Amino acid sequence: MKRDARALEASLGELDRGLLRRRRATLATAGGAGEWPDVTVDGRRAVDFCSNDYLALARHPDIAAAMAAAAVRHGAGSGASHLVSGHGVEHARLEEELAAFTGRARALLFSTGYMANLAVVGALAGRGEHVLLDRRCHASLIDAALLCRARLKRYAHADAAAAERALAASGATCALVATDGVFSMDGDCAPLAELAHLSRAHGAWLVVDDAHGLGVLGRTGRGLLEQCDLDEEAVPLLVGTLGKAFGTFGAFVAGAADVIELLLQRARPYAYTTALPQPVAAATRAALRIAARESWRRERVLMLARRFAQAAAELDVPLMASATAIQPVLLGSPARALRAQEALLQAGFWVTAIRPPTVAAGSARLRVTLCAAHTEDQVDTLVETLARICAQECA
């Protein structure tokens, strides 16, 4: 777009006419850490049902204390990239602990999940090679394929047969297959066992971004790979984020020692950005310990998700199929989704409307997420309120 005020005004006006302009709400905690998930949204008190803080760790006092103590010891910032002077003892310890947690030889820290995905795809797929993605993959994986100038192909959502046809068509030029583990806007899971088999048969790397599965799914919270009983041989590259179930910030990639070393050497998003502050790494180490020790958090959030889904089905709430903490309520149009968001806020619940381009046209929704701090009464009241709102919107 050229530097033209009228063009800017026209672009923003187009978003407004389609009800697609994003507007930030300013949230504050309603009280102390123990009162989560109550928040104030632009001054109105509500129960937060859209955070990704699945295990309710973001405000845990032990994690805050670990961050504060590390800030006193190491300072608030890292001062440089990992490859210059920004790699500290807390980073090194966290990488070791993440490798152990995921059952892999090495892990590499990144400042965001977006950067981690850019790094993996950019390092392993080159110009002219094929990168195959699920059609509903996270935007960071799509951008990664475009930026590395690979030939991007997308297969039908969660359709292993479609992935097989795409792999067969691309032949030996398919370098990499990538998918979300748990899809962030739908809450459903990728067919990882089938994708692992296909990728190995075609000699392609398989990358799984399990941002929304780690800490929640699996017998011990190791995510969708544990739930599917898939090891490093089946899924060579695992991407995880630290700002969701673990309640802090940042991301990592875990895999075999050689491939992680290749990322360290070749990944531009790793080499050319300031390292995560050491206090964040220290807080994440505390979060990993709490998540392992307090398995009730994982069990509770999944129990609440089942309770929500069952009650929603009984009351004819238009819920998309999901067995995870992400429970999408499909409303179709941006107008319906925005009206429902406002009605919920008036009733004391904060649930954001998700609209295109985040989701496909015609599939605007409310994205309800459950966390371990929610009560049964809060969940039941939310479903009852949703049923009334949806009955009005869908009449």
C-alpha cells in the first residue's frame, strides 16, 4: 500500500463495514492472584473464559516468586541474543528440563511460538521444496513456508488421506509436513499417527506444533504426542509454547541433538533476536515443577471441558466437536458473534468473538476455553447463558 491517507481510510472502512476490525479490550485482575479467573474488562467485572492459561498457573504465587528472585539475581533483560552474551544459566537449565519433559535429546528456546515455527520451517525447507500443511494450521506455519520460499501445499483439515495424495503428488521434493497438534480455533486434534507414518514413508520431516496440547493432554501432560504414543522417531520436531498451559512466555523446539544443533546454527529467528529474559525462564522452570506435581490441574480442566460440552449439547448450543479445553460455539456471521460477545459480557462472562481472517468466512464463533480455576457453577451458568443467547441469535 502506498503512503496515501485516503487508501488507509478506505482499508479501515472496509474492515468496519464487514465487522472485521479488531479492537483490544483492556483487562485487569479483579483482585489478588487467588481470585483468578475473575477480571475486569474495560471496567466491567467478568469471568474470563477465553484465556489459554489452561492450568491456571499464570498467577501462581510460587511462579511469580521464582520470576522475582531471578530478576534480582540476573536482571530484568538478557541484553543480547543467545549466540552473543544473552544465554544464561536459567536458559540452559530450562532447555535441559524441557528436553527431559518431552523425552528428547535437546530443546532450544525461542522468544515466541511464532518465531519457533519460522525457525524450524526456514531451517529445514528450502526454495522450491514442498511444504505440506493442514489447511487450518496456525498462521505462523503458513508464513514460515512463504518466507522460506518453499512451494506451499495445504491439505483438507485433519484428513490423512488428503495428506497422502499431496505427498504422492509432490514426490521427492516434499521436505516437510507440519500441523498443529490441537487446533487453536477448533479444539480438535490432528491425526498424528497417520501423518507420522506418511511422513516417514515419504522421507519428509514431520513438525507438530502442540502449543495447545502440552501440559493438558496425555497421561502425564506431555501433550498429544503422549496421548497418541508417538516418540521422536515418529515426530522428529516438536514445537511447544510456554505462555499457555505453563502460564509464562516463550516457546521451544525439541528433537534429536543434530537437528537442534542445525536450528541453532541456521535459524535466523534464533540468531538475530534478543534472548528471553532469564526471570521468564526461571518462572517456567517453576511452572514445569508445579504442573508435574499437581496433576489435578490437568484432570480438572479436562473434566470441566467434558461438563461444558455435555451441558451445551443438552441445551442445543451450536458447539463444534472438541474433546479439549477449547470449545468453539459456531455462530456463522461476525455480527452474531459480536452480539453474543457483548451479551455474555453483560451477563458477567468474557468470551471473545473470533472472526475472519482468523477463521474462514461463514464460521465466526465464540471460542470458549476452560481452565483449572473455573468452578462447576461458573461453567453451568455460562452454558445456560449461552443457550439463551444462541436461541435468540439463531431464531
